[in-house]
Amino acid sequence: MTLDPEATFITYCDGEACLLSHELAMLLKDLGFTRVKVLVNGWTLWKEHQLPTNTPSS
């Protein structure tokens, strides 16, 4: 699989104390991806605002 370097990537953790999303975002930027964002307080915040999600089909 090849990732499009022009695609937007959003990294997230599930809590304010988690730093993994920031570390992943920095790694992606170091690899040449330019449209990288970090969603602070990640998945919980996303679900609270009823934002769209995709689930794999069976």
C-alpha cells in the first residue's frame, strides 16, 4: 500500500495526556507528508460531536 503524500492525515489519542498522536504526526511530517493534523482529546471528542466515521464492511 502506498500513502498519498498530498492526503490529509489526522492523528489522535483518546485523552489529553497521550503524546503518541503528536509523535506520529511528527514522524509523518519527517517522512514528507505535509497535511498532518493532531486531534487533541481524540476519539472521545470526535464521538461527542457526532462526527462521521467509517467501519469496515463484513
